[in-house]
Amino acid sequence: MCENPFSNHGRLGCCFLGTRSFLKRLRLYSLVGIIVLTAYTPGNAGDVFKDVPGNIDPNAKYLFYMHGFALEQGGPRAKAYDYSGILKELAKRGFVVIGEERSRVRNDVYAEKVAGQVKKLLAAGVPAKNITVAGHSKGGLITMIVMAMLAEPDIVYVNFAGCGREGSGFEGYLQFAERRASMARGQLLSAYDQSDQIAGSCKPALDRMAQAKVTERVLEIGGGHELFYNPKAAWMDILQAWAERRQQ
């Protein structure tokens, strides 16, 4: 109780200080509550996360999707790349989507990060059949590296235009073919559009994936390498079908 025997003003001042202290504590408790709720937000279908959600639902369908090099590089092509729109559209299709806009990073370094996130889901009881890892361009190549790192036969992987054509300057997949492709396990779709002047067939890598189930498709949608810059149904339907295990 707040009392001052000498002055009514003193009593009012003391009570004011007590009220202010109470309000500070209330704000602190509210902030702590928000942090706790954020940390343990359940991963529900229709959500987009930058990392594995704090509260993992073993029954949900998880989809990792990684963007291409254009966003790392910046410039006009990056401005045309609607990565956030792609993630939101994938979430609308019933997946817990995990993806973030990367800064410049080595392929293997980022692949280690994603492989660790997948292992976290598996350790929490998510069946491998509920997990899909996918990406476009550099994100597609990273997808295949993750595939080799995890060597998990029941995970599905989708690589869109991740293998550069000869002379494109993006032939990093050839190093992957030599060093890691033989370790790959799982189910892979590798696809690119016939109009793409940057990316093409991943055959040198796919031929070495003897322990994996691989499919390569040449799409006839149009739009070149930039086809995958926007959430178009023509290619997203293909990704969804593979993530839902409808085309294996």
C-alpha cells in the first residue's frame, strides 16, 4: 500500500510511481510473451518461414525453396525476381514453406545450412516423405548438393534450371558431378525450359546419381531462365505435383 503520513501530495506522487512501475512490468511481461509465442509458432500449412519453425508439426508438408543467383547479384534482374511472391504462392498451396533471401554465399556453405534444417525436421519426427527441397538456378544446384549431403531416399528434390550451359559462366554443376553426385539419394526432378539460354541439361551429374531416382524434363513454357522469376502456375503446378508425390 502506498502511504505518506506527511502530505497528500506525497501520497499521490508515491502512488503514481507505483503505477508507473507496474506498467513497466506489464510491458516487460507482454514483450516476453510475444517472444515466447514467436519462438514456438507452430508451422501450419500456408505459412512462410525463414528458418525451421519453433514448433514443428510432424504431419505438415514442408517445402524448402531457394532462389537463383540474380537476387544475390542485384540490379535489374533482381528487381524482376518476385521471390517473396513465389514463397507466398507455394504456401497457399498447402505447404509450410521455408526460404530466405540469401546474401552472396558459397554453394556448399548454404547447402550445409539447408541440410541442417532438414535434419532438424527429421529429428522432430517429420517423415522424410513430407519434405521437399527445391530451387531455381543457383538454388537448384544447391538443392542437388543438399541431396548428396543428406543421402535420404524418401525426400523429393526439384532443380529448376540449375545446370549452366557451356560458355554461360555457370558450369559449377560439373564440379558437383565429379565430387558429389554419386552420393545422392532420393527422388529428383531436374527441369529447364527449352528457351533458356543460360541453363540446360544436367546429364553429366544425373548420370552419376546411380543410387537416386532421377527424371529430367525439358519444358515448353517459354520465358527462358526468367520463367522462374515469378509465381506462374505453369511451373508451380509441376513443383506441387512432385512435392505431393503425384509424379514419381
